[in-house]
Amino acid sequence: MSLRSKIVLSVVLLSSFAAIAIGAFSYRVTARQLDQAVDESLQNAVAVVLRGPTSGNLDPGVLRVGRTRFQDLADVELFTGQFVGSRGRVVTTEGDEPLPVNARERAVADAEQGGRTVRRDVSVGGVDQRMVTTSLGQARGAVQIARSLEENERVLARLRLRIAIATTIVVAIAAAVGWFLARQVTVRLRRLTDTAESVAATGRLDTPVPGEGSDETGRLAGSFNRMLGALATSKADQQRLAQDAGHELRTPLTSLRTNIDVLRLHDDLPPDDRTRLLADLDSEARELSALVDELVDLATDRRSDEPARQVQLVEVATTVAERARRRTGRTVVVDADESVVVARPAGLERAISNLVDNAIKFDGTGSAPVEIEVGRGRVAVLDRGPGLDPVDVPHLFDRFYRSAAARSRPGSGLGLSIVADVATAAGGTVFAGPRDGGGAVVGFTLPLAPPTPPAPGAEPITPN
């Protein structure tokens, strides 16, 4: 069943239920009021018939008075009456057929107390009637008056017909309204579905998604547009990454093939030349391996699998500095406060390590220390290298970008782009610029983590 049919069916069912419930309630209230009106009219009729002296036995004189009293009833044609003597003997009746007398009514006729009353519904001559029997007292009999229920039945029959007609009209209107509402809702959903199917069939992520407004459907269309935009951006990034990777991989692969061809063609190379070629091959292989690792990191975004948590920057900076000292023998100095940020520890360590490796690579002197400064969420790596060309600064963090000074050095051009990815993922920014006295300052800034509530009885700790 389609969504439109479900909406129409739901509206019709709800409207039908409401109409039937209201009709049933109205019918029951009307029937009860009609019953009460019949009971009141019977009580009034009994009062009219019993008006005046009714002492003594039910002799013919009393009967004649009774007949006259029956004639005093308003709408007399609606009523049938009779007098019942002791033991339920019908003394006189005003009607074509006598009213029935059962054991309860005989007991009322023989009652010593006057005004004792019982009522029930009876059928006389095929006509449904409500009958009331009231005792005269002192075992002198009772008066019975019945009123036809045909008028009530006619009223209730007309009411049932009107309720049925009203329910049918309500259902028809509900179906029309439901269809209109369903069409308004589903027409935009159908457009979204058609667009999604078109995107799936063609693979075109620039397909515009129709839909506007602040309701759920409009918000869905907006979210769908944003999702397609994000997918298109991701696809463009992947294509650019593949193109740039192919370009960057071509250089070391060409160099590897050239050196291998030289070794294959010249078996009698002098030892020094062979050693130099093997060193070049090893260097190119290492650079190619590092490039592949960085490409895999960028393509799969493995850093995003690590959960973010609170990290103290001084600990990460100290770990990176010690590893760089062991690997390169260079002096790496850490000057840090106790800043705490929320980030992925491994990604953060990789970013700082890339900054330090970059500084060591471009500082050709090997004498000046590389400095890591950490303060209030800001991580800066300072070197005494050749510095930065202002033309290169806006592009330093782009993938595969290499300045003119860096093209003669080993590297992939991905290190600083990874730094930018890590900082952006943690809600931070990157920066680069010249250092006073020569060299460069490159780093990133992350928002400080909110202070952790202290344990009971402990002193609160706030990041500097």
C-alpha cells in the first residue's frame, strides 16, 4: 500500500470513528430523553386519572368517573387505560384490547398502600407500549395506563437515518481532505524519490533536489541537497587526490626505473657508482613507501576511527620531541603549559611529528634547536631554516603543494595537509609565518577543553 493510500485510509478511519462515536452518543442521549419524557407523561396521566375521590369499591359510578378522567388526558389518543380490581381482575378498560396483568401488577392492585407503582414495556395488538400500574390503596385495585412507543420509534428511526447520512457525508469529506493532504505531502516525497533514483542511476551528484519550506519534507529536501553537496565535494577530493597521487608517484617511480636500468645495463660499474646507485634506490624506495603510507592515511582517514578524548598537549609534544631526538640526533626543545584539548591522541601526535620533521628537514644547519611552544591550545614549531616565501604561505597546507625551495628535497607535500586535517577535525585552525631573526613558525590552534569538575574534597584544576 502506498503512503498516499495509508494517509487517506488513516484520515477516513479516524473521521469515521469520530462520526460514529458522536452519532452513537447522540442516539443514546436522545433515546434516554424520549424514555424519560414517556415516563413523565405516564406519571402525569396517572395523576389526572386519580384526581378527585376514588374511595370505596370500583362500582359502575366510579367507573364512569374513571372513563371521564381518561378523556381529560392530553393527547388522549396516545394513551390506553384500565382499572384493575383486587387480584388483578380487569374492571373496565379504555381501549380495543385489555392491558396485560402479571403477578407484580396483581400484587400492586392488592396493596394496602396507595401510590405504589410498577412499570414495564408491553405489546398490545402488535403495538409496543410502556405501561404503568399504580395502586389505589386498601386493596381496592389499581389503575393502569399505557402509552404507545411508536412515536419514539419513529423519532429514533429518523435519527438513525440522519446519523447514517451524516456519517456517510463525513467519510466522503474526510476521504477528499485526506486525498488532498496526502497529495500535498507525497508529491514532494515523490519528487525526492525520483531525484534519488536519478542520482543512483546516473551517478550525478550535481542533480538539484526540489523542495522548500520549513516542514519535515522541506527540511528533508534541504538535508538531501546538503548530503549531495558533501558527496560531490568528497568525490572531487578523491578525484583530485588520485590525480595528484599519480603525479607524485610518477617521479620516484621514474627515478627507480632509471637506476634499475643503469644497474641492469652496466654490470661493470665501479664500486663507488654502484654504492651511490643503491643508496639512491634505497632513498627513493623509502620516499615512495612514506608517500604510499600518507596517501593511505588521507584516502581512508584512519585517524577518524580513534575516539576523541581530553589530551594534555605537553605530554604529546614531549613524546614527539624525544622520538625526534633519538631518530635524528637534533636538539628539540619543548616549552609548554598544561593546556588540555579534546582531540584524537594518535592524530594529534602525527600532526606535531609532521611539523617537527618538516622543521628538521628545512633547517640545513643542523645546529640550531627546533623549538615546540605550547600555550593555551596553541602549538607552534619554530626553526632557523630558510624561512617562508609569502607567495607560498597561503598554499602550505594544500595537498601535494611543494614550494620552489622544497622541490629539491625529499617529501610528498602531504605532511602539512595532514596537520590541517587533524586540526580542522578537532575544531582548530592552522597558521604559518616567518620567525623573528630568520626561520619559520608553523603550527595550529585548538579550542581548550572545558574544565573537569574536581572530585569531592580535591582542589579544582583549570588549564592555564
